[in-house]
Amino acid sequence: MIFYFSATGNCKYIATRIANKTNDRMISITDVMKKDIHSFDVPANENIGIIIPTYGLGLPVIVCDFLKKLELVTKEKPYLYFVATYGTTPGQTGYFANRILQENAYSVDAYFGVKMPDNWTPMFDLSNKEKVRKINEKAEREIDVILTKIVQQESGDFMRRKPPLFVAQTYYRNYEKMRKTNNFWLTDTCIGCGICAKNCPISAIDIQNQKPVWTVDQCVMCLGCLHQCPKFSIQYGKNTQKHGQYKHPNVSVGIG
């Protein structure tokens, strides 16, 4: 059973590759959160995977909420692994996730990180498609190594490039500011298609007068609306327009 959260496809792609190798089920965290499903039957000998992106050196808020409510119905402790994608560092995502899971008497057996194109385009420039391709090409080799360790149920912390915990905890406070929806703005290319509203993981967008309107002060800030917009009409801050859009080339994400 592989739980994943993915706005632009990186985590979904890793989940797909693992599922193809292990025959485990893939479950979208967005989908089950929208349906208010939090309890899952775990057959004997089935692994549990949690695959998420790194936000502000920590966890996306939707992942925190999911892990707090997660209930695994099983007769024996399953092998539980955690994978974080990142652009520069996985932060302390594994520590934060395990701390939440331990409150429900679960614990992570193995931690992994995969460097992939970072969709936080207020900072990262993804306009160079060849550079993006090379990052994903290198990620394939990292995923190959992870697959071997998961199949063999290896335990340990295999994450690299982690900052000290106090650094991650301090920086993670910026995530609250990053989540402010008043940073979004529209270009005049918007056609009111509604894809952004349909795909928002917390339904934070309404279409009013054929334009998207953010109806909450803070969202997950996955930037799925920006990257999935067919006209690249949705922007965040000053840099996203020149930094481009991104979706993983080998999986589909969103509706429409």
C-alpha cells in the first residue's frame, strides 16, 4: 500500500515505479482526504509506503493532516518506508513524519530521498527543459537503488543532504507565509476552464465570473494550479512567469 501526495507528478511517478515492482496498491492522499477516508486494512506481508514532496524543509500540511488521522488495520507491524522528493534538501521530512506516526504507535523503518525538479518556481527555474530532463534522468538511478532496498525490506536512514533539525524547524515556519493565497495572480490569458478548481487538493479555488478565486487565506501551496494551467495564467509572486511550468513527463496528474 503506497500513499502518495503529488501535484506535478514526481511522487506519483516514484509510487508508480515502486508499485510496478512490488504490486502494492497506490492511494492518493488527496483523494482519500477529500473522501474523509482514514482507515485502511493492511493484508499480511504488505508494505506501507509514504511518498511526499518536501515543502519548506518539512511536510505539506495535507500530509500532516493525513498522517495524524491514519489508521492501519493490521495484525502485525508492516514494513513502513518513507520517501521524500526534493530540489536541494529533503529537510527533516522523515523526522517530522515519524514523530506524527509515533503518536499513533507506528514508526518508519526506512527513509529515502530523491532529488527531482522542484516545482517551487518562485525560487527554482525550470525553464531549461534539458536541465530538467537530466535531473529526472539522474533520479531514475536513485529510484533503482531505493527499489532494491524496499524489496529487501532494508531498514535505516538512507536520506542525504539533511540539514540540522533546528535549521529545518526554523525554516519550516516560513511555510506558513508561503501558503498565503494572496500571492497568486492571473495573467489576461485565463480562459476560465476550471481545471485549477477541480484539481485543488483542498478545494480552495472557486470559479467566479469565469476566473479562479482563492476562497481561503492559506492553501497547501502545492502550485498544482499554476503548473497544470493550460494557458500558464496562474502566477505566484514575481518569478514564476519566467521560471516556467513543470509536470513529470511519465505520469498524468490532475483532471482535464
